[in-house]
Amino acid sequence: MAKPIRARKEKKGKLYFSEGLSLTRDNYRILGVGLLVIVAGYAAMLEGSVEGILPLVVSPILLVIGYCVVIPMGILYKKAGTKNDTPASAATKG
């Protein structure tokens, strides 16, 4: 004989969620600057000389700054005082 199914109990901890990426105008500006830095890095790489300082030193520095610093900062940047995380129970009640 099958056991009766019991209703699941809700966890007592608060669940926090974000409704997707809430990127603001400032985030898009930072991402645009990151894209310009990356394009400048590839443009510096296009210099014709093989042993020049621009393609060997400046270009990798610009690319690392663009990919590893500016783009993540553009994604993670949030103004001070804004609060996106709301408890799941309060957000569903309306």
C-alpha cells in the first residue's frame, strides 16, 4: 500500500532573488568604456612591427584591463543606496 503524500514545509530562512540583471544606464556606460578599451587593445596589436612596444606591451595590458577589470565592473556595479534584493515572501505578496 502506498504512503500518503505530505505537503512540503517551507524553509524558515528568507529566500532572496533578483529579477534578472538590473543593468542601469551607468552599467551600460561602463560596459561601453570596457568595449572601447578592448577595441583599443586589438588596434594596438595591429601595428606592423613585430618587436614594437605597442603590440608586445601596451596591447596585452589594455586587453587584460578591458576583459578582467572594466567589463566585470560594468556588470557588478550598483549605486550606493539602491537595494535590489527583496525577500521572496514579500515580493510574491504584492
